Amino acid sequence: MDKKKQNASIVSDLQRDWQKIDQLAEDSFVNEHAIAQEMERFQQKRKRRFYKELAAFIATALLLLSLLGFLLVRTQLFFIILQIGTLLAGLIILFWLYRKETERERQWEK
């Protein structure tokens, strides 16, 4: 008799477990339309993330290129100013040395 009660309780426990499993399976059942919607939502998120990364890349590239262009223009301007300054300084030094040399020659002539 005890065996029958044990068997009956085991059977009832198994039936409860199967019912729980069936309930879980029914709750998690997803149709094809829901899967398609999830895939579409995932692809939209992925597309948005791609466009954000692309926009960040383009902004960074434009920033670096404009900075490089600005530096090249400023460097050329600096180079030109440096060349003009050097030319003027060279002419002043040349004039000063020429004047000094002529003064020495005058002293020798006396």
C-alpha cells in the first residue's frame, strides 16, 4: 500500500512537472512574425549604430584634414614671413658690413 501511495505521489509530481513544462513552452512560443519584427528591430539598431560611427569617422576626418590644411596655410605664411625677415636681415647686415668696410678703407687711405 505504501508503494502504491509512493507511486501515486510520484505520478502526480511528474504530472505537475509536465504541466509546468507545457506552460513554459506555451509562454515562450514565438511565431514567425514576432521573430521577423525582432530581426528588423535588430537590423535598425545596427544600422543606426553604423551611421553614428560613420558620422563620427567623417567628423574626425574632416577635423583632421581642416587642421592639416590650416597648419599648411599657416606654415606657408610663416615660411614666407621668415624668408622675408631673413632677406631683410641679410640686406641690413650686408649694408652694415659694407659701410664698416668702407670706413676701414677710408681710414687706411688717410
